[in-house]
Amino acid sequence: MGAAPHGRPQPRHRQESGLLRPAGGRAAEDAGPTAARAGTPGPLPALSANGGSDGPSDAVRPTRPGDTTTVEGHSMKIGIIGAGNIGGNLTRRLTALGHDVSVANSRGPETLTALAEETGATPVTAAEAARDAQIVVVTVPVKRVPDLPSGLFDHAAEGVAVIDTGNYYPRERDGRIAAIEDGGLTESRWTERQIGHPVIKAFNGTYAQDIIERARPAGHPDRMAVPVAGDDEAAKKAVRALIDELGFDTVDAGGIDDSWRQQPATPVYGLRAGATEVTEALADASPERTAAFRG
């Protein structure tokens, strides 16, 4: 899918990566594309960024030597719950970087044999995915979040950081969730309450193929930036460091109550750009959910 420099991806008529389209589009698993800017922005929380700009090319291919940053420090144990477009490509990249990855889906580890053979990741049940993990990625449809095992993080590493890549698509997939639409909760705050653990919202507006194709070393002029929201500063720091290792800059988008700035139909949603443009897009967001993303 092509995109002009510092611009937003142009629409296609097929399902692409893990992204969902507004009403009339085809439902997928993980995230969503850009939509038009709307409304008047509210006050922006303090944002911090590490530089960069958007990158080219988006054909999906396996990671090759030279495409990824080198592993610095130590290998981490990472659990990924959801092996769709985003979860699958994070599995590919994180194993290539030398991390110990366990991956789960809703159908059982026996259905993940091909991904395990390709990457060296360990297929597990969802209940086992967080065991001893320092970072856990929850990348399942929002409507499936309440179905995740209770006590999911009971045996995770102390201080485990949980990444939420999810988006609420009431029309295409998830149905109406009153606590989000009537109760004023952000999507990720609702997810936190379902799983009983704080989350860091990231990758929800990222095209899945970009996780593989658009990684760049720090300081590269075409390095993309990813907005990251969350209340736990230590967890946010860990997630931002991991995203940096994956080959992307980050912009601190505030707390989870501020994460509406990166929900579907906001200017940053699907934006392929660097830290300056991402920061500006977050500032331009409106808290009012557009009709296409209301149930």
C-alpha cells in the first residue's frame, strides 16, 4: 500500500495487514487505517518524542539480516496473545531480535505449528502465554478480551508490561459496548478493567506489514514513530525501549485516559510518519467518536 511522504496511506479495496475499515469495510483482527480529521482538539497532555520521519515500501517479506536493529542488553521473555496480522508479525520480528517468545491464539497451540517452525517461537495456550513474561502483547479483537483466562498475569514476571494493540470496531466486528460509548471509557481503559491489569496502548494504528517492512535504525531519516499511551511509567519506558529495538521511534501520548487521541478515526490512526508529524496529529485529535466508529 503506497503512501506519500509524511502522509496517510491511500485506501485499497482488500483487507490489508491487521487493519479494519469504517462501515462497509472488511473486518480483520488487529487495528485500523486513517480517517479524516474531525472536530476541535482538546488540550494535549505533555508529549515527548524521539525523532524520525515516515518510511517507504510495504511489501510483506521475512525479516532479513540488516533489516532489524541488533539486540542490545539481554533477551526478554515475551508473551503474545493473538496470532493474527499484528501478533504474527511481532512474533517474527521479536524472535529475529533474539527474544524468547511464546505465542497463543484462540484455537490452541496445535494450530500455530507453522508460525513456530518459521520463527522458533513457542506455541502455548492463552493461559500460559504470560508465564514468566516481562512483556505481554494482547492483540485480540476487543469483543474477545472478556474471554481471556482469569488470572492471566498471576505468574508473569514482576512488573510485567502489557501492550494493548486493540481497537473498538462496533459496526464491523465488536458490537456495541456501553461502557465505551455511554460510560466515557477509552478503549484501552475498558480493556484494562476486563483483564485486571494496566496496559500500554501501542501499535493499534500501525499497519501489520510495516512492523516488518518499515523498521529503520535510530537516526534514519525515514524512521516511523509510534504513539504510546499508558499510566505506568516504568511499563511505558520498557515498551518504548522495545519499540525502539524493533526499529521505530515513539511519541509519549499521555495516559490511558488520553489514549482516545490514537483510537480509530483520529489523525494519527494509520499515519506513516515521524515523531514531529505524529505529535502534531495527536494534538489535532478530537475526543468525539465519528459516526463510522459508533455502535
